[in-house]
Amino acid sequence: MISKKAIESIYKQYSSVPESPDCLDIILLFEKIHPDHKIEIDEEELVINSVEQWSPFHRLPLDRIHGIVDFEETVAIVLHSSIVFLGKRVPCVNIHIKPQQPSFMEKMKSMLSR
């Protein structure tokens, strides 16, 4: 299990997309993860076949991926506000969705309503 602090660090480290999808370490997805994930590159998209087709995480545009990170038991695909963790030893998929921070106006309303 990856800690909350590690996840926050990943979002900070991969805060923007690379210059080109060619800069991503895509080879990790073919060499390190469980074969049942059945990863494909389809034109400009990364397809994760272990994720249901109706899920927004089934097809990921390559130009929206911020990074691909290798961990002990998973490989993480980092997006702007979510991280898809793909298991190495088992075909598990876990998704972290970044909590939305309150806007300045929401903070002000909260302070005034007290």
C-alpha cells in the first residue's frame, strides 16, 4: 500500500505532462505489470484492458499522462488529478482520485458562515 504522503509527493513531482509522450517510461507497462492487464497502445491512447470499457480509466490519452512510476508491487500511471495503480504480481487495479481543494470563494463562504 502506498502512503498518503507518497501519493502527495507523486502529484507534486509529476505536476505537468512531459514535452512528448515519448518521454514517458511506457516500457514499464509491458515489462513490469501482470500480463492480465493486457496493455495496448492504440493510436494516441493507452488502453488498459483489465479496466471495464465503460470506465474513464479504460482509455487514457497519451498526451494527458504526466508520468509512469515503478513501485515495489505496482506501476503507477499519473494523470492530472488521479493515479492508476496496476499490480505487478496480481492483475489488480487501484485508482486514487485527488481530492478537490476548495476554491477561494468557498473558503471565504465557510469563514463567513461560522
